Amino acid sequence: MSTVSAPVKQRTPIRPARVLLHVFLAGTALAWLAPLLWAIFSALRPYSETSERGYVSWPHTLNFDNFKNAFTQSDMTHYFMNTLIIAVPAVLLTLFLSSMVAFYVSRFDFRLNLALLLVFTAGNLLPQQVIITPLYRLYLLTNLPGITASGKLYDSALGLVLIHVAFQSGFCAFVLANYMRSLPHELTEAALVDGASVWRLYWQITLPLCKPAMAALATLLSIWIYNDFFWALVLISTGENMPITSALNNLSGQYFTDPNLVAAGALLTAIPTLIVYFALQRQFVSGLTLGSNKG
């Protein structure tokens, strides 16, 4: 009676290049996470302990007092609402306008098709710092009675919404135009034969097919606009009108600043962006991988 021996599995040799790759990736991940971990470590320690023992020392007390003090002292609820008043309309308006531009340049053939898309995209190549002075003067001179409390774009939420829409629409139009070009033209042609209007082609046929790309862009826009510090600092002068990122300055005193308190406030500020990302994580990943399986 013959027996069949089981095949012996050969162990694949460990390649030095693969080991180096894993070491490099682990080191890069640690380098990116080190500031965040250090901020969490500092926010959990009282200032009295770190001022006496230094930050590079074994902690004796870890608590959430800095988070409580940062939330109450900076009046974060009020500034969170200011940020929502700016971010939500800016994201919706940017996606709406950029999708209309993308639909026009991707579905209609005309001589200046590519040039029009390049004009929108070229705005992203201009450094924002270059237009500080002319934009500042424009916002001071623009009168909008009945629209803003002061009647001017300067020191108003509407001014920040418009500047975010202007700077983000080019990138969104470029991404959506490339995505809309990948959609089959037979859908719109069949709808045109059935007598559908251009608005119906855009709103009821093309736009629903762009939900993955729109969700990915909405996630990016929410994070970018929420984390903006530059334009709020330039175009907002009243402390009560500032968004949450600029309002973190309230935790810094004129003669004394508690770094642990500032670290706790910064971590609290980052929570909404994490919520947005995890809520739209599936759509965000699918939007980034669109077209990866197309040959």
C-alpha cells in the first residue's frame, strides 16, 4: 500500500528590499503621527507639571482638564457655528457651480472648450498671497446693503464664502470634467432624442452619476475650508466673526500662553474634520479610485 506524502511548503526567502520598504513605511508613518501623539501627550498633562519637570519627562498626572478649559475659555460652540456658516454654503456652492462648468465643457463641443477649462484651473496656480492687497481694498469698498450686517464684504461670512468658492471651483471643475467625460454619451444622446432639456440632462441624468466624485470633493473641500486660517485672519477683523481655526488665538494671552491648553484646543478643533472623513470614507475612497480598473 503506497502512501502519498504531503508536499513540503518552501519558505519564501525574505528579500532585503522588502524589509527596507517596510522599515521606510513604518518610519514615515511614525514621523507623520509623532506631532499628533505629542499634542495628545501634552494636552493630557497640566502646565504646572510640564513647567517644573519639562515636556520630556514621565507624566505623573493625566487628565482632561485642558480639554474642558479650552472648550469653555475659547467659547468653541460659538466659533463652531461661525465655521459652519462659512463652510457649508461654500462647499455646496462650489460643487454646484463647478459641476455646471464641468458639464458644459465635457458634454458640449465648441472651439473654446479646453481654453475655458484652463481659465478655471489657472486660478489654482496663482499664489493666494499675491492678491491680498487688491482683494483687501475691494472688500473694503464693496457695499452690499441688506446682505451683510456692515454692508461690506470685509469682516463678513459672505466674504469668506465667496473667496473659498473662487479659489476651489477651478480644481473641482477640472476633476468633475474629467469624470463626466468617462460617462457614456449614449445616455445624454438618448435623453436628447426623447426631448429632454439641457437642465434635465445635467440635473437628473449626469449629476446623479457623479455622486462618488462629488462625495470625494465634498470631503476635501470640507477639510480645506474648515482648516483655513489665512483668509479668516486677513478678511475678518472682529473676534466674534472668526471661524474656529482663527479663534484659537483666544487661548493665547498677551504675556502668557499655556501650550498644553493650546494643544487641547487644536485637538478639539480637529474633531469635526475626522467626523466628516469617517462619515464619507467609503465615497471618498471610491471617488479616488475611479477609473483605476478601466483598461
